[in-house]
Amino acid sequence: MIEAIVGGRIIDGTGRDPVADGVVVIEDGRIRAVGPSRSVALPREARRRDAAARTVLPGFIDCHVHVTYRARDMRQHLLNTATYNVLRSTQILAETIACGVTTVRDMGGADAGFREAVAEGFIAGPRLLIAIVMLSQTGGHGDYWVPAGMRIPKRTWLPDPVADGVGEVRRQVRHLLMAGADFIKMCTTGGITSVTDHWDEPQFTVEEIACAVTEAAMKKKRVAVHAEGVAGIRNALRAGVYSVEHGWFIDEECVAMMLRQGTWWVPTLALVPLSVEHRQRNKAWGAQQLAQEDKKDAEIYDRMQGQIPLWRDAVRRGVKVAFGTDQSHRLMVGENLAELRFMVDWLGMSPMEAIVAATSTAAACIERPELGSLEQGRIADIVVVDGDPLTDIRILEERARIHLVMKEGRAFRDAMDGTAR
């Protein structure tokens, strides 16, 4: 079937000026034609969708999520069966695509079964690129050891993420690639949600990280790193990683290395401030975890404010920034597009620049050039919203404004009138 979205304002994801009264023609999951209505011929048999007074955009790409479920309440987590947690994950996947995110890079939690089930349409959700687990040193951010003397895995269907020394890192990376990982994720600092470390401490040596980079490259794969504190960020950059996730406390040396090496930055800015806000509204929410997240969030949020001038300067100088949220059981499920306003407010991006970072630039980050823009021949991932996000980027956060979410030409959220003519 041929479909046509007609009459809307087209923001094509490339940064070019919007097209008023535009037309997008979709056939066999791809964009057959796109442009002003005066220059695009509509096939007679096309099913038309009226997008007047609305904006047509590419599907958004979130380069940092965790789409699988675990109960936030640790007691409940221990009472849940693994199959229950797997099945609850389908809700996270459905909420993610419903808010306009059509592709994600899962940073630990989803294995190849999730990816294939979504690809086959058995589960509704965004297309997945998977890391399977986030590799950690003993006692690091991805190690689930607790002081009671045991490890409590967050997702029991996954392999052990712990590796120490170059030999173990090599073995674990090879195992994950064999199991179908699209990329490798490592923790080169501590984190907010882990029990036995501090977010600022470095983890893994440069040699261990470089080993992972080399092994991944042999399979033409990349390494992304969870890195919050500056020492762990520097180690990761010295090892030649592909992307730095979070990276809030980069310094001038880090910026210079990122520019020189072409390293991607996925800053996940919204997570901490939204966590602070959520905790203020719901005191019980903060008491359900073991890692004193409230203190870590507050400390990081305060220090983030002092980083904003450096972040803005890094963006101005050309550090490559891709959209990512760290959506997880913790926060932001179905609220991914809230990240855009922080990219505008804290990174100094224009609304257009933030949208591009979440579409064609994010597609470049994940090395999927067929995604991320409304251009002839591209895959038809499309979002239609009420209003103009270039005037107010926050409208993209309002679910009621999203009238159509389409992935490969298939509608996953559809509140638009369509007629066959």
C-alpha cells in the first residue's frame, strides 16, 4: 500500500529549513518522495493522511536506553520471576515507541531475543541495537555484589558482566560478540545506582579498555563507555573508545581529545535533574534502592551547573553530540523527548540543532545512515505532532500532541484521519 502524509510542516532531520505544506509518500516501508506539495506528485491510489497544522519529523533515535524491566523496589525484585521481568519489559518497549522513539541503542539488559522479537513484529517497540550487558570490573558499576556477601543480578537471563584483567576482558568481549552484541558497553567509572563504588572513581585500566576496543574492532563493532567522573573519561578516551555516555565532568583535556579523535558524546542530561524533581514529589521513590541515589543525584546535579559553560563551548567547537536519555526502570520511560529541552537549555543548541542531534546525527552515531531523515529512499520512520517544535521544543514531550508514530511504514500510534482516493 502507498500512503501519503499531506499538508504538514516537514522538518526532515538534516537541519535544512522546514518545508511548509509538505508531502511525504511512503511505499514498502521507505520514503518514495518528499517535498513541497507543489512539486510532489501524489499517486492516485495513495491513502492520504491530513497533517495540516502539524509537524512531520523523522522517528527519533535514542542512543542510550535500558528497555528491560526490573522492579525498582529491591524486595519486589527478589520476589519477581525472571519471566515476569521479561514480560514486563514489553510495556517499556511499547511506551518507548509510542512517544516517537523508533530506534534505540540498549546499553545493557536486552539480549538478541529481544532484538529479534521486535524486528519480527512479535513485540511492539523501537528497533534495537544491543550491548547485552555492561562490562564491569569487580566492585564496579555493573557488579551486583551487595555487602551481605552475594550478587543479586538485575536481569537473570544475562551473562555475568564482571571481568578483571586484559585476558578476562578479551574473553568476555568475544563471548558477547558471539552472542550477538551490536556493540560493547563498559563501565569506566562508578555510577549513581551501584552500591560499592562512587560515581567519580575510575574503573578498568587503559589497557583493559583498549583490549575491548581492539577485540570489538576485529568484528567491526564499537565500544561505548559509561563514564561520569573525569579520570575514567580520560582513561576511556586514551583507549580510543567510540562514544562517551554521560561524560558530565569532562574537562578541557577531554574536549581536546574528543575533537581530535572524533569521539561521540551522549550526555543524557535530563536524568539527574528529573530524578531530583521526582524524588521531591515522591519521598517513597527514593527509599526503594540500596545505593543512596538521593545523595549522589543531589551531588551530581549541583556540580552539573558549573559544567554548563564548558559543555556549551565543547558543542560550539564541534564535539559530536547524539541524543540519549538513559531511560530505564528508574525514570524516563515514555518521556524520552524531555532530553531535548535540556540540550537546548544546557548545551545552548537551537531547537533545530537538538532535533538533528536526535535524528540524522544520532543515525550517524549508530552508523545507520538509512535512518534519521525524511529523504527519498530512507526508511519510513515518521512522527507527526501538533504544533511547531522549533517555536517550543517542549511540545514534543506532550504525548497528546503525537498523532502518528510510524516505523518502516507501519503505524504504531495512529490518531490521524486517513482516506483512500
